[in-house]
Amino acid sequence: MSDIRSSYTDDINFYRGWSARSLAERYGTPLYVYSEAVLRARCRELMAMCPVEGFGVNYSVKANTNPAILAVCREEGLTVDAMSPGELYMDELAGFGPDKILYISNNIDPEEMRSAIARHLTVSVDSLAQLELYGSLNPGGDVMIRINPGIGEGHSDKVITAGKETKFAISPELLGEAFALLEKHGLRLRGVNQHIGSLFMQPDGYLKAAGILLACVKAFPRKLRDQIEILDFGGGFGIPYRKYDGEARLDLKALGEDLARQCEAYRQETGYRGRFLVEPGRYVVAESGILLGRVEAVKNNGENRYAGTNVGFSVLVRPAMYGSYHDFEIYAERQEDRPLMEQTVTGNICESGDVLAKKRLLPEIKEGDILGVLDAGAYGYAMASTYNQRLRPAEVLIREDGTLQLIRRRETFEDLAAALC
Ligand SMILES: Cc1ncc(COP(=O)(O)O)c(C=O)c1O
């Protein structure tokens, strides 16, 4: 029997013949469910987006670091970044060697820098102070620098990472000082990277920033410019979160073709033979993940109807943290059509801000329903916490052939106590 609201996942055969309800029953909720087929499709789309020699996709693993997910990305030919020793650890667990990992650092301590150098990683530094630290620890080594192109974009101020108000990157005015530090420590400038922010649906800002980066590098002293092997334009590619409103996709192909034109022109003008990278996180994994939760209590408080679930912001923080929109599916036997009504969907955390969706027009949600939070594969589990001492959920991967693989077990109380002394 069909579900109350499931046409999106039905159409793309997300569950590969399983029902969301049976997965919830088998593994419990909350539960992150991933589709290998969707993940591979996104990887392939990205790998094919930019028809220029040397093009590559460097997956920004902060979006989702489960090694089983990373291994699929590796098989599809993506490389990865790491921005902490923990991310590096996960990259290595998934089988990425040092030549496939860019260490994109921010405000790291000498020990972390030493460890990245000892592992022969390419490190990108984003301040003069960290360039000085790198040079003092690894004189004569290879390094990348992160540049601020002066424009930023993103779905929230919290994720705009370039422009006037940002802690990230080196301003172009300070490049002279950066070059002097390269000289002082005999460093080779292996590459240049940037990242303007997270989640844009129109390509203009990204393309403009790519043009700024290329123009900036073109103006570098010839000796430095000729050392460069990596030009990394960053990520930020948005996905349509409003699935049931038919939100349009970012035109990745048009973006890629425009980017390819700029890269090709740069290649022709400078004789560059290195790599051109994009660095998406969200676009790779967001749509491959759905978070299943259970509706525990429905009530009316004042004017509002609340559907209380076990998906608190400890499990998915994006709505509470950024006001982000996620669409829902409702899995329950459709015995009759349920009326549409405004409902506020909440979690089980002891804070009023624990809201997944405010006054959303949805078919009536009832206790015992399984709720599917769509597009939860990016910045979902990766940002989960144990706040209120709630246990972090399990993760299941549905393989392309329909087999289920538990890729992370649900936490236990012993996990909560594991680091206590
Ligand atoms: C340096 C860098 N690259 C790439 C990304 C990926 O961003 P997104 O997931 O929006 O593609 C981030 C996200 O913060 C980042 O900081």
C-alpha cells in the first residue's frame, strides 16, 4: 500500500524496493539512509561538468565523512580535502593516499601542521602567520595559499567564506608579503585555492570569483606562477532543497562550460599544464541521504499544531542553526487522503529552537508515522552531536543492487562514557 507522501523517492527509486517503514523498523530511528545510486550519479555529473584538460573534483569531506561514502567517491575518481586531523583520519580509512588529499587548513597549531607535513600532504595555508609557521617547519617544501577573491556567497552569513567579513584566506593586498615568506623559507608555491561560500543556485558569483582568481594568479611574478600545479576554485554548489515545490537545479553543465572557457583561456595565455579543481561538499552527498524519524506526539498549543518527532537538532542541526529548509516525506499506509494543514515539526531536544520546520503545509501528520527528512546527506550526521546526551544515530547505505549495509551503528551509553577518566 502506498505512503502518504513519497512520490519523490518513489520516482527515483531511492529505496531500491525497500520501504522506508521497514528500514525504520529494522534499524530503529532516527536513522540516516544513503543511496549509493544517487551518490554515484552526483559524482559522475560533477566529474563530467567541466570539459577542460586537468579538471578534477576534490570532494570537501566536511559534508559527510563516513568512509563507506568516501570510498564510493574514491571509486568515482574524486580526490578529497581534509581540514582537521579527524577528517584526515577518515580520508585515510577510506583508502585515499597523500597524493589524493589536500589539507585545507585554518588556524592550526604547530603539532597539526607538523603531522600534515610528515604525512607528505599538500597543505594550503590561509594567513601570513600560518605561512610563516609552515615555512619554519618545512623549509624548502611545497605549499598552497588560499586567496580571498573579495566576493562571497552562501545561504547564511555563517557560511560565506570570502569577501569583506571573513576569517578565511589571504587578501590580495597581502600577497607581496606572502611571496616574501615563500622566498625567505625557499618554499615552492604548489597551488592556489579559494572558497567563496556554501550554497548558491546561480553560477554568476562563482564564475566571477574564478575569473578573479585566474587574473590574480596571472599577475604573479612569472617564477611563482610557473611553479603552480593546482588551481582550486572551491565549492558551494547548491542543491534544490524544495523538492516538492519543483525547485530548479543549479545548471551545473552551463557553469562547467563557462568555467572551462576561462580555464582554457588561462592555459593558452600562460602555458599552464596543471590541474583545475572544484571542491564541492554538499552537491556530492546531500541528495544521497534521507533522515528517518518517528512522530511521537502530536498536539495543539495555542494556534499551532506541533508534530513532535525524535529528530532533534542533535541529529540534524541545519534547520535550527541556519533556518535551513528540508522537505519531508510521510511514510504511513495511505488508508484515506489526509487533509493539508499547517504544522510545525519539532524534535526531542530541550530547547524551543528545536524546530525542523515552522508552520509547514503538509498532509496531516499522525503519531507513529515515519518522517523522511530529504536531502540530509550533507552536513547531517557530520554535524550531529550528543547534546542532551542523546545518542547519535546509525547510518545505512543502500547499495545499487539493493543490498543494505550498516555503515555506522547507533551509539550506546558506553560511547557517551568512553572518554571519561
Ligand atoms: C575550503 C572549502 N572547500 C569546500 C567546501 C564545501 O562547500 P559546499 O559543501 O558548500 O560545496 C567548504 C565548506 O565549507 C570549504 O570550507
